[in-house]
Amino acid sequence: MTLPRLRPDINDLPAYKAGQRAEPREDLVTYKISSNENPYPPLPGVLQAIMHAALDTHRYPDPFSRRLVEALAIRFDVPQEAIALGTGSVAICGQIIASAAGPGDEVLFAWRSFEAYPIWTQISGATSVQVPLLPDERHDLPAMLAAITERTRVVFVCNPNNPTGQVVTTAELEHFVARVPSDVLVVLDEAYREFIAGDDVPDGIGFYRRYPNVVVLRTFSKAYGLAALRVGFAIAHETVASALRKTATPFGVSTIAEEAAIASLAAEEELLERVDALVLERQRVWSALRDQGWPLQRTEANFVWLRLGDRTADFAAACEQAGIVVRPFAGEGVRITVAETEANDRVIEVAGRFRSPLG
Ligand SMILES: *Cc1c(COP(=O)(O)O)cnc(C)c1O
């Protein structure tokens, strides 16, 4: 019997490697620090909004999520027409590529960066063009500019970059965006925007205001702690945002997600205090690792990156033994989410042992 015929390029698609879960253990509490999640549970007010919205579960959500779009337009001082929602900003990455690129077109991004970029590109039938990161893990923007061709339709700049945490500065981005052809989309993926402490890192929305080809991606999954509810948004020129709405899954953003996002915007101050606490924890972990002698680069996200090369799998195994599940990228390095204090302490402890000759 012949099997159903699928597109060969879809058959060859690598499966998205999500962060592993932490299996419960008898001897110690285990922590999943492999998916850059927020360790804080929902605020009581957000939980209340979720439970209230659950009463409408037998109804489809508002297909336009109008209340959330209104709230976001006010929060970021942009027209409602400039906003497009998606089931997480990972879905919007796909909507962007579907809107702008197809077979014969090129989608350009740094590598290593967010895993979803090559996957969505392959699904669309377009071609990935990957520009290696610099030795210090930063985007090589001059090389990315040089890689733009007639066929380039979309350029992703992940800032801070997942999984390395490094940033593109305001001056670098200005120089870059000013030189990208104005008919090529520049996507500023700012999933970790709220964790940035340095003042030399751009707010993509300022670029959106000046460049009609700039798309800013934000998410409620990380700083706002709504990863399970799947809601993210793009801020873009109206014609682009309109295409993103057309390519979205109909009724994708649930009523529960919409209401939780609205409640989160209303509680932003409190949520950002938690983000501040995580940023302090990041600095504590980063400094402790540096004191152990690890060659670390700057990180402005809620994770640290250890370039371990061929010791990557061993390090991940040592973490697992200690009850913490990190995210290994085989042969390259390990991404470690800054999470509960106890989990962070264990990371420091395992890393210290791993570096010492007796470890
Ligand atoms: C986590 C992440 C996203 C989006 O996550 P969603 O949960 O889909 O909103 C987007 N880009 C990068 C780089 C991320 O790390």
C-alpha cells in the first residue's frame, strides 16, 4: 500500500525541538529551565480573568480580539490597524513569511538564532539564508547586509538573540535598517525585550515609526508569564499588519488568552517588578559563572548561554543529574533559563563542578 503523498520538503522538515520537561523525582524537586519560561505563576487578578473568560468556552472568541487590540494600541501608542495578533509570536513569524515569501524567495537571518525561522521558511517553500554569528555571538549585520539579494523578502533580527542572549545596539540597528531595501521586511523579534537592562539597546517600536518595512514582534509568553495561553503580537505598517491578520489562523487567539493578556497589561507594573527580580537573578548567575572562569558574553534575556562545543551533552547530563533540565544545542552549547532561585543555585553549583578538574 502506498502512503499518502506529502511534499518531500515537508517530510524532511526537522521537528521543532521544544525544551524537555523535568520529570518528577523522589529525592529532589526538579526544574525545567529549558524553555525560557517565567517561573512566576499567574497573578491572582490574571487568574480571575482567565476563570471568568472560561465561562464562555462554548463560544468562539472575537475573531478580531478587538478589546486586546484596543488595549495594545493605547499601551504602545500606535494605531489599532498597526497591530496583528497571533497564537504566540512564533505563529506570527510564520504569518510574516507566508505573507512575503514563497518558492524562489529568500528569508535571511543570523545563525544560530530562533529555531522557528528555518522551519517556517521551509514550510513556505522559500529558501533560508543563514549568516553565522560573530565569534562573540552577536549578529554580523554587515555580513547580513551583504547577503541581501534581489530575492530577499524577509530579514529577521532577533534582539536579544535566542539562544545566545547578545544584542544589536541602537547605532548598529540604525545603520542596518537604513541600508536594507525598503521593500524588504525587517522583523525585529523582541520576545525578550522586557528583560533588557542596557540603555544602548533599541526599542523596535521607534524603528517601526520611522521605517514602513519594520515589523516588531512581541509576546505575552516570557515577561508576562502567559506561555501556555499562546498570544503574541506584531506592530507593523498597516498594509503589513493587514496581511498578517489575513494569514492568521481564524479564531486563533482564545477568549481566555485575550482576557489574560488584557489583565496582564493592566497589571503591568506588578509583572515588571517580577521581571526586575529575574534580571537581578540573571546578573547573579552570570557573575557567579564568570567568577568560575566561564568565557561568557553579554546577555540581555532571561537566559544565559554557555558555548560548550563538544562538552554540551555532558554538561546537560550533569544538570539532569542535579534535577535541572537545560536546553542543549548539540555540539554548540547550552541555553539555561534564569528561573527559581533554587534552580539558579543548582546551575551555579553544577557549572562550578563541571569546570573544576575534579568535577
Ligand atoms: C519564545 C520566543 C518567541 C515567541 O514565543 P511565543 O510563545 O510563540 O509567543 C518568539 N521569538 C523568540 C526568539 C522566542 O524565543
